[in-house]
Amino acid sequence: MTEEIEDGVRGHYAGDGLMDRLVAALVEMGHDPDDPPAEAVSLLDQMHIRGAAATTELHDAVGIGPDDSVLDVGCGIGGPARALAARLGCPVTGLDLTPGFCACARELNYLFGVEDSGGDCRGQRP
């Protein structure tokens, strides 16, 4: 992929204040943003068709276990990676072109205590 295409992808998905918007959405839903239920966040961090249900089905279908290491390419803000690390205890590394997505993913990983058991998002160029 050329740098021009990567910059185009980043520009399309980039946005300032992604974590602030997520916090605002949680507050609007009636949740404490410092201690939100995982189910509420999963409504916002599963950026794919059928959301968390599809993520769980994929985990089960692939047969991932706690001794496996997983790479989530195009991890977005890390919803599926976080769910996998929390549910099965396996290390997960996320890779995304959008620095703002990775920054938000790291904040959410810390909030849910999976920053040391996987859920690391990296690989984007500054």
C-alpha cells in the first residue's frame, strides 16, 4: 500500500476527540464513563456487521484458546480484540492505520484492564 493511500485511509477515518465522543455517548446512555458496563461499550466499539454477537461467534468458530496469540488487522478502537482478550485470556495485538483509533483503543484497554493481557494497538505510522 502506498503512503498516499494510507494517508487517505487515515484521513477518512480520522477525527479529533474520538474518546471524548465515546464518553459523551456513554453519558447520553446513562452510564458512568469512568466505570461503564462492557455491554454498553460493546455497542460503540464493535465497528462491524452484527457487532458483539458476530465477534463471539467468530471466537467460537475459530477455536482460539488462551495459549494462542492473535493479530487483529484493522482493529479500529479495539472492540473485538478487547472482547477476545477478556473472554479467552489470550494475547491480542491490534494493527490499524488510524492513530486516533489506536489511541482510543489504548484508553479503553486501560479502562477495562486488558492493557497487560493483550489488546495492544500499534503499527500505524505517526
